[in-house]
Amino acid sequence: MTVSSDILQRLWEDDFLQNAIRRRIMAKCIMIQGTMSNAGKSLLAAGLCRIFAQDGYRVAPFKSQNMALNSYITADGLEMGRAQAVQAEAAGTEPRADMNPILLKPTTDIGSQVIVNGISRGNMRAKDYFAYKKELIPEILAAYNRLCGDYDIIVIEGAGSPAEINLKKDDIVNMGLAAMVDAPVLLAGDIDRGGVFAQLYGTVALLDESERKRICGLIVNKFRGDSSILEPGIRQLEELCGILVAGVVPYMDVDIEDEDSLSEKLGQREKGLVDLAVIRFPKISNFTDLDVFVRIPGVTVRYVTKVSELGTPDLVILPGTKNTISDLLWMRQNGLEGAILKLAGRNVPVWGICGGYQMMGEEVIDEEGAESGECRRIEAMGLLPLRTVFEKEKIRTRSEGSLAELDGVLASLSGKSISGYEIHMGRTEIACPEGPAGTARLVPDRKEPEICRPMCYLFKGDTKQVQPDGWNRGNCYGAYVHGIFDAPGVADTLVNALAEKKGIKLETNLKEEYDAYRNRQYDKLAGELRKALNMELIYKVLGLEGRKE
């Protein structure tokens, strides 16, 4: 990779970076690259983070540039890719924005919101960003070197493929980054999608000589069956590439959050005893909010894209989205909006999170083009008497508190403790001049009128000031909080309420809290990888002896 002379001069003159570079000898690094997107890089990186942490090392993940709609808010209110937050959790360390200095959140097919060091720098078209991204190299290196001063090992994740020959010239995330930080590379291919030998050999063949020399091992990932049948192919692959195969990793049954919309869980269609239907928006974000339900027996989470798939679920969930207005119009055009309104009229509860919550109101206004660059004003679903106005400034905060006194089918959730985070550019308020008092409505089968109630009361930010968030009216529930279902007792109470409405009983008393469950999954992942990977080779590449005494 060629870095312009002015950028090099800026790097050289930056005393902090100079000091950080000297400190970098404290940290070792290894990089996971893939032959394609969804080759399993994120999971492999999380597993190595866990192994190194188990072996006594201070470990941090790093991805210079991530493109994903699943994001995370750090303790200091900065935004980063969710995948790196998961990897940090696997490493037993607090997520920080340095672990993902550039996050691209697609807003349209040709543009993204650009987040640098946890703060949005606005929306850019792809062409404009590609011209701009070289200017971000000093910030990438500064973030990396800050980590090097605090950790023993940095596990770096690439993006897509290093063999995208149209993008190699200005690469800052694969071999370009590997050269900048002098990282050895493990190259992973996905055998589950077929052609893994062609994937690996073809990728190596398209690299130049200096890049090929960085690859210290090849990984055959997501294998099902007896790995011994691969031996002839592996030997030939090693001869062709001149690189050892560092492991054949099985297709693992571990429940760890997925990075983006390529997730297999989004294709789930079966119905359980309790059926949760999630609208799969084109710009769906933070769908990991629903992962907690996966471990409850008898419960299924279905992702729906058309009316014929919706049916009559026990709960409709409108998840987060990076483009509220466009995704609402998509739902309106394909008939899903009308179908959901009919279900709501039949007392099927509807729950909106963040962008989905905004859709549930009466109006969404973006007069500054804050969301997608277009100035728009649109009538919303009318399930809640709310108005959302978009502003340029993004709200980013961690929150904790409790659910308020709720109405409807899910009233048993009242008072439950919750925690999570908010990340949105809209502000939502009651659209009635008299406030909640003006929201009363008479509905069939109710003696008293339904009125809007606050969904939850939260301690927000550093001030810990109590503020209401979200609104509930009857069987319609909406709030900005991501992770609202993760706290102990929330998911199983919700599911039990839905089951009781149907006259059935579920065994949902989860003995293990969700945090403990996730940690057990990381241990399971690490155990599988220890058996599958040549850890002796990996530690040798790192220049370490292995487990710390």
C-alpha cells in the first residue's frame, strides 16, 4: 500500500504516535482475513480472543474499518461495531471505540454514515468516502497504538477479501493494514458454501509476493463431517500455496451474536409454541436485541419480509433500522404495514425498538435530511400518538432503569429492571397538546379507556438523572432502548405472558443469566478452536511460548 508523503509527515511529527510506536513492542498481533464476506472471520477472532485471555494474556480485538448496521455504545458514549464489542467481551475486557476506529453504517445503496472514533462525521457517498479514507490512516494507527500500550495481544479482523483487486490500491483494512502494523495473517475459507480450495488458492494467487509472505496459515472453516477425507486436498493445497493449513474448523453449534444481515438466523421461518414475528427491514439494525429469546424452549423468532410470511404471531416486533422513513415506506408498499395494523386491531401486541418505535407514531419528520440526506415528512402507522423529529446530533448513551407500569397483555413486565443503550437521531414526543391526558381512547372489550403510559424510567448518561423513555398504550409498546430484553426476568416474563394468553404453560425459568450464558458460549467456542487449530503454530508466529505461567 502507498501512503502519501504528507500523511507520512503527519505521522512522523505526531509525538503521541511516535511514543505509541515505541510502546508497540509490548503488544503482539495476529490478523484473521477471509476469502469472502461471512467466511467466519468474526467468530474466529472472538474465539482467539477467548483462548489468549484464558491463557493469561491481556487481549483486545481490532478492526480498522467495519461496515455493519449492528452497533454498540461504549461506557463513554461512543459508537463502535457490535462484532468488536462481542470480541472484547470474549476477551474479558471493556469495549472501547479504539477497537473499531471506523464504522460505516449504510443509509442507502450508495452511501453510508461514517463514524470515526465513535462519533459520526455525517453521510458520504461510496465514491466520496473512497477518496477520503486515506486521510483516516493516522487515526487508525493512533487507535491501534493506544491498544498496543494497554494489551499483550491484538487480534485483528479484516473485512471482505484481501483479493479484491479493484480495491487493493487504497486498502486500509486487509493487507494494507497488515503492512502498516506488521501483522502475520491467518486466511480462512468457508467450505460450507463450497469450493474452499479454489477460494484459498485463488486468494493467495491474486496477492503479490510481499502479501503472500504475511500468510502464516490457512484455515478451512465451517466443515461438517469427518475431516480426514480432506487430507489429500489439504496436502495439495499446501504444496500449491507453499503455506501450511493451520486447522480445519468444524461447523460449530455456538450461540454468539452475528455481525450483520448475512446472519443465518434471519432466514428462520418455523413457528413454535410462542411465535415472535420480527419485521426484517431492508436496513434492519441491531437485530441482536432478539437473541435472548433463542435459548427459551418452545419460542421461535421469525424474520418476516412479506405478508404471506406474517400469519398470526403472538407478538410483532418492529426492530431497529438505519433508515426509518425508507423502511416504513417499504413496509407500506408491500402490505406489511396494513397487515400489522389489522393484527393490532385484534389485540396482537406490537413492540417497536428504536426505528421501529418511531414508525409506530403518527408522524416522522426529517426536514434537515439527517437520516439519509433527503428532507422528508411522512405519516406513520398511528399505533401510538407520537411525533418523531430527526436532528443532526446523534443520541448515544448507556441506560439503566426499570419498566414502568404497563398496560395490555404484557402488564406483568411492569417494574422489571432493564439496561441497554440508545443510539438514534430522532426525538419522540406525545403529539397531543394536552400530553398523555389527551391520548385516551375507547376500545372494544375495555371498560376504561386506554391512555399512553411511559414505557420505562431510565438513569441516563453520567448524570444518572431519571427520565421516561418510550410509550405504551394498550397492547402497543415502544422505546429507544436496545438490549431491553437482556436483563434477568424480562424475556421469560414476556414469553410467559404470551403463552398464558394462549392458555399454554412454558418452562421458561432460565436458571442462567444471559451474561453467564454468553460467557459459557465463548468458553465453548474457545474449546472447539483449541482442538481444531494448530495453536503451537499460532503462538510461534506470535513469538510467545503459549499459556502464561
